[in-house]
Amino acid sequence: EPEVTQTPSHQVTQMGQEVILRCVPISNHLYFYWYRQILGQKVEFLVSFYNNEISEKSEIFDDQFSVERPDGSNFTLKIRSTKLEDSAMYFCATTRGFFRTDTQYFGPGTRLTVL
Amino acid sequence: KNEVEQSPQNLTAQEGEFITINCSYSVGISALHWLQQHPGGGIVSLFMLSSGKKKHGRLIATINIQEKHSSLHITASHPRDSAVYICAPNKETSGSRLTFGEGTQLTVNP
């Protein structure tokens, strides 16, 4: 069964450094999401992306964050200058379409630790 | 007050028991998703509901749109069902993004 993959599985970085988290969506999926989960807390929406544009973003997704689909396969989340509070598990999810009833397929997550 | 409330927060059961997890929400929704988060962190979609009831194996999900309430039932529970179960509606005022509940930690003992 096709899967969403994410790399790296764990990233450790120093505060202030830039990180790029990568996601490879299921091949015929067109709509992409990033969510994050701070340890012990609920999952929170960051951003959704369709047709090379941001569709929606939350208040968490400030100017330090950006997303792009650089090569037609990868979908990336960049954090320009990491803060301690960015430490979390970051999940990519993808759907075939953009209907609210579409199943979201989640990647295994990237655990980001900011020191 | 949270827009999505799940109960109970924690649930411990003996193998074979019938499990019910509840979800109440205070906003208008277009659909509601139930997800399972494994101990390793991975998230799997179980159901999407916009009305009525769905069944998949030992799992049953129901929704009452008028009462703004959904339930997830597990029949004949098994230790491998131990996970966090999360209710996540699509709000009418949002696109397709999910709004996650806090989750219910289920532990099924043999």
C-alpha cells in the first residue's frame, strides 16, 4: 500500500539554525498538510498546500515557517531560525483531493529537537 | 473551553471488553474523522463520518450532527488496540484542515 514518507526521522539542531523537513506524498495525491505535536499535547494544524500555493495556515505558521514543493515529488517545511519551542513531532499528511471528506494519510513524523 | 472534547482521557480495559470513546464538539462541522495514534507516534485514519454510522471490523463509529456528538466503539477489545484515539472534525469555517481533540489513551490488558 502506498505510504507517505518523511525524512529525517529525528533531527537535532541548535537554536537559531535553519531546518528543512521533507515529505514524499503518495504519488497521485494533490493536497498536502503539515501538523505538529508538542510532547504531551494535541496535534495542531500548521499549513495546507495545493497547486503550489498555501491554501490555509494557522496562527502558528508565522514568517519563520515556509513550505514548498521544490521538485514535484518532495514537499518541504522550512523553519528559518529555530526556537526551543519548535521542538515537536512534525507530521506531513496528504489527500488525493481537497474535499473535507477525503482521508488524510499521515507520514511517520519527524521528531525535531531544538537545543 | 476546547472546541473538541473527548472522554474519557484515559481508559483501561480487560481484553474482550466493549469500549466506548466519546467526542463532543461545539462548532459546526462538515465531517468528523477518528484517528489512531500508535505508541511510536504514527497516525492512522480510522473513519470519516458526515452522518450516521460506519463499521470496519471490530470498530464502529457513530455521529449525531444535531447533538454535536460522536462515539467510537471497539468490540471484543484486544491488547493490540492499545493506542491513543483522536477525534478530529473538519470545521465548517475551515477548509479541509483537521481540528484535533486531546485524544483518549486506551490500554487493553490481557
